[in-house]
Amino acid sequence: MSLLRLEDITKRYPGVTALDAVGLELAAGSVHGLIGENGAGKSTLLRILAGAERPDAGQVLLDGVPVTLVAPRQALDRGITVIYQELTLVPELGADANVFLGMEPARGLALDRRAMRERARETLASLGLPLADPGIPVKRLSIAQQQLVELARALVRQARVIALDEPTATLTQTEVTHLFGQIARLRDRGAGIIFVSHRLDEVRQIADEITVLRDGAAVWHGPARDVDDAGLIRLMVGRDVEYLRQPPAGPAAATPRLEVIGLTREPGFRDVSFTVRPGEIVALAGLVGAGRTEVARCLAGADRWTAGRVRLAGRDYRPRGPRDGIRRGLVYLPEDRKRDGLILGFTVGANTTLPVLRRFTRLGVVRAPAERHAAEEVVERIQLRPPDLDRVTRTLSGGNQQKVVLAKWLLADAEVLIVDEPTRGVDVGTKIELHRQIRALANHGKAVLVISSEMPEVLALADRIVVMREGRVAGELPAGEATAERIMALAVAA
Amino acid sequence: MRAWIGRYGVGLALLLLTAIAAATVPGFFTRENLTTVLLHVSINAILALGMTFVIVAAGIDLSVGSVLGLAGVLAAATLTSGPLLQAVGVGGAVAAALVVGLGTGVGVGAVNGAVTAWFGVAPFMVTLAAMTIARGAARLFTGGVPIGFPATGDPQFAAKVAALDALHELGGGRLPVPGLPRGFPVPALVMLLLAVLAAFVLTRTRFGRYVYAVGGNEEAARLAGVPIRAVKLAVYAIAGACAGLAGILLVGQLRSGGPDAGLLYELNAIAAAVIGGASLFGGIGTAWGALVGALMIGVLNNALDLLGVQSFWQEIVKGGIILLAVLFDVWTKRGAQRA
């Protein structure tokens, strides 16, 4: 008898069937991979499992017994923990307090803080996160570490079913390896793990069985060893897609457009130097926390550097704010599009024109037809589907939101684009499309700097790869010589 | 459906309330009484329009009531200053009073905005301090008693009364309108013109777009090159300007400037903006909403007045309406997110 069994789970929203009689079986001591494009229904399924959403039909059986999960509390009490991609920690609270959130050990009326600290320390250490001070606010931990805090939370709750939604989306290769080690340990202790990811190689590596969702239906289910990436992609999208390298149309110009010379901002990064030429895509590779985003933010004018200098199109460049960057033709597409990239309450149109609103303004008044015309053009160019300018950005899928971010900066017509994790949490089809867009930019003579933690993406996109390690440049590789192994060697070598 | 109700609900609620009042309250649905309602809400609506800019930019301004008071007493003092009247006459004094009143509002507002924007202090605290300081300054300046109306035996008694009468044309005047025997009150006209202006600025100008952007997601707006600090400074200056204007109108209406004028008006202004759909989290709110919110409060007060309901009960009812408006807001938003 399986640990968890989902039978004919159906969920309808107005106008759309998110899940259509989906079944899934999870054995104790196994990992079940769940894959599908954005909007295939993975998140909805997890939300039902977490008790955050009620199915319209079907049932959930735990140990063969039907259970009702109508509140998150009920799922937790039955040993089901869902760890969402957007982590649900309280940033200001300590790691220990987060681990025990909602089930604090108490002596009488008072919290037993010492027990909390010690048990949190032990649990986190067992997950390979030894913290000198378990009371450290989790906002000071890296994303990978925060994830382990979430996992520790599942452990102290003695969760038997643990579902992880895109846990590796923000992790570097070593962090992924570490996480997989922990997942394997939990599995060996008899837990059932549901593993949701866009990274097919990872799913095949960790999962015993795989279920593929497409448009709310489970279209395939079977042992992981029976399929390869190409087969899975075919199942997911219902067509053949290749994760092709996007080659440059021609050689890049000789003179660099962006020259970074000895750039330093303690404690984030030190003595970072590289160049980007027009028509070239340079990838900034490295582990999360290597200082790549920090460099990008400084270049964008969002933060200040303390030493070194930058030359932009041959002239000195020292932005006092993002406005200066935009004015000089350098734009930054941030890593976290919801937090930094978009105004979710705005329409698609208003988001795309925000940085260049001045262009459509006469005497302070926005000329709506001109604005609309420009937005229509750029939305067409990035092939947003549907190309609805009046739709509120919040209601778009992650991939479409990322396209809107791209559209916005395309419209800004910048000469240098810094793209931070452009395809994070985006399905394969959209990912390939975004790659094409980025390559098209370079082919139009833009200088593009891509930050990515996903090795295949770096290899597919970059003409040159600058690898960072612990705040410094560890080395540089031309695309011809780069392999995943060589990049990784630079990123982690002692 | 929910989204549609969310957009037009407040307007419908106002129509509904008006219809109910018209059907059940004797003397409510007359031209004369409806004009009175407009006059009575004008001060609050003007404050609420300014407040809407601040709230949409994810701020709050607790100081507008006190700024109204301070601007009023300074304007009244300017208007009835003997030397000034002698030098520039009644017309000049009225102009100077307008400049002083509006300048006070813009000045205090700009300081509020600057401290909020450059030092990153929570606007609640900054404007709470400004509220206390402005009220204290108004009381200090006047010695705690209303100023403006000259004492009998004042050597410039006639000139000062003339100046007050001139400003009264603005604050208490009526424009002849056919069908309205007593005419249309000037402050109500000012309110309507200001609402049109505010709606235009918020929806049609680049600055307006920036206000929504700052309130919707400040960091994203900053990275998109929106001048965050300038926008913040401007919205508080606008709220201050509205408070200054309201102070001047009140002085004109009453022919004197009282140090306690506008006490707690900031709360009514916030209430009107929120009833009109503005979100205290920022990014959401309209000028029309603020106007409609102020009218809701006004119609309610007026109808309850006519029914002879105690003013204490009116407060309780107003509080209930605010709560309903906020619950309604949550309900429509939840629907919008599901869709």
C-alpha cells in the first residue's frame, strides 16, 4: 500500500480546469518527480496537498485512508509538508524560531528557548548546515540555507510526505548536490518525497518515478530510468524541443562597450575585471553568493562600489542611481522579477513603458496613443501570448512576466543589458524563446551580460564565460573551450 | 463581475445611499439641501484629494488637519495685517494671504516628504511629528484664540473687514446659478475643479504614473529609473497645498483663523480616500474615489442630521461605513486574484 495516493483530483477555476482527474501514487522511501510546463497544474496540485486549496473532485488517501485537507494545519498535522519555491520563512525571526514556527516547545507559558536553539542546531547540522548561532535572522542566510531551514522545519514536524516545489531553481550546482544528499537521506529514512522541477536532468537523477503533467492532466507516469530528457520534453510540451546553443550571427566588435576594472565593494566582491563587447553575450557564472548579482547591482547604479572604475562606451561611468544607468544606456533585469522587476498591480503596457515614459510625454502629459503604439510593438516583438496590454501583470504566468520585463528593457533601447537569472522558474518552451530573444539582442549589436546559475543555459548562451568565486574573478573561458566541468572547477576550486 | 463591482461599487453605493435618503428623509432631496451637502463636504474632499496622492504613493499624511489650522491663522494674519493693507490695499492683501496659506501648506508638506524620502523615516511618524508641531505653532502664533476679525476701535477696522469680506467671496461666496435661489457655493466649485485636476494628473501625466509606480513597488520603480525621492516630496507637497487651500477657504468662510481649525480632519480625509477605494498599502486609489468617499460621509451626516439623529450616533455609523468599505475592498481584491 502506498504512503500517499491521489485519486482523480480535479480543480476548476472560472474559465479554466487547472487539474483534470489527476492521479499520483507515492511510496514510502521513494522520490517522485513531478514535471510539466508552467501552468500545467503542478503548483495547484501542491496547494491541494498542503491543504491551501480544496479540490472540486477526487480524494487524497494517506496510508490508504481518505483524508480531508481543508486547512494547512490539517496537512501539517498528518505529516505532509510542502516547501514552496517562494519560501515561507519569517525573515526577521531567527533560524531556530523559524524551524519551530507554529509548534514552539514551551515550558508552562514561556517558550523553551534553549531547547528550541539546541534542537534547531542539531537538526540543521544534520542537514549539513552547522550554524554557530541558530538564532541568526534567516534574512541573513542565503537562499540555499533558508531552504535547509524549511527542510529542518519538516524534520522536526516528523513529516512523512515532503513536497518540494522547484527547490533547485535558485541553487548552484554544489548546493544542489548537497540538497540531493539530504533528500536521499530523508528518503532512506522512509519519507516520501515529491520533487517538482524544471531541470529534467535533476529530476531523472533524484527521482524513482516521474509523473508528467500537461494542461492539468497527467499525461505520463513511469520509472525515471525509462525516459531521457528529450522524451520528457516531448511529453511536457507535446512537441520536439531542443535546448539549442544560440550561436552569434557574426563576430563581436573589437572595442569593448563595457569595461569593468578592479571593481570592489566589500564585503560583496573584490577586484572584479571583465569586458563586454557589442554583439557579445558574456556570462557571469559561479555559485550563488559568489557576488555576481552584487556586481550587477553596482553596474546598474542600484548600489555603490568602493573602489575600481567602469568605462561605458569609452567614457567613465559612475552612476549615482539607476536613472544614470538608464540614461547612459545600461539596464539591469533583476533576478527577482516580482520584487525588483515589475509593478505587479500595473498593466502590461504601463510596466513596459515605465522607464521610458519621458519619451511619450509632452508637458508632463502622457500621450496615450504613442505610448500604446510603442508598447504594442515591443510586446509583439517578444511574442507575449496573449498580447494583451491591459492585463494586470500580477495575473500573468512567471514566463510571461519575465517576457514583460524583457519587453520593458527592449523598449529602453539600451546598449548594455545585464540580465540576472533570466529564465528562473520558467518552463522549457519559454526558456528557449527567451534565449532566442537574448541572442537577438546581441545580434543587434547590444552588449549583453547574463548571470545564470544554470549550467546548460550558460553553455547555450554565452560567447565568453567569466567565472566568479567568493567575490573574485576565478577565470574566463571562451565558449569554445567551456564545458560544465571546467566552469564548475573554476567556481569551486579552493 | 467582482472586478467591475470593485471599480464602480463605491459610486453605486453613493447612488444607493442617496436614493435611500431621498426616499426616506424628508427635506433631503431638494436642490437647496444637496447644495448644502456639497458645501459641507468640500473642505474634507479637498483634503482627501491631496491625501489620495500620498496614499497611492504608499504613504500617509497625518498632518493635514494641523497644516490647515496653521495655514489658516497665518493667512488670516496676513490678510488683516495693518501695514500690509496700507501698502497694497485689499486686493494685495488677499493675494498675499493666498500665497502665505498655500506656501505654508506646500512648505510643511515638502519637509514631510523630504524627511520621509531622504532619511527613510516612516511617514506615519514624520507626519505625526509635523501634526503636533504645526498645531503647536498655530496656537503659539495666535495665543490660542481665533484671529483676524478686528476689535472695535481698530484704526483700520473698515479695511480689515473689507479684506475679510473679499476672502469671504472665496470661502463663503455663492455663484448665481439659475434654479438655485441661493446660488452655488464657491468652495464646492473649487472642490469639483480640484477633483478634475487631480484625476487628470493621476491618470494622464507622467508624474501620476510615477506616483502609482512608487506606491505599487518602490524598488522596481527605482530600478526603472523613477525619481523616487522627488515623487515622494511632491505628493506630500500636494497634500500640504490642499491643506493650505482648505485653510484659506475656511478662513474665508468664518472670517477668522482659529488655531484649532481642522482638528482631526486628517482622519476624515483618510477615511474618505479609503472609502473611495484607496489602499493604504499603496498603488491603488483614484481622485474620483476620494470625492465619492467624501460625498458618502457628507450624505450620511446630512441625512442623519435631518432625521435628528444625535451626532454621537453619526460617528458610530461613519465608523461602520469605513469598516464596510475596507471589507468590501478585501472582498473584491480576493476575487480579482482568483480570476
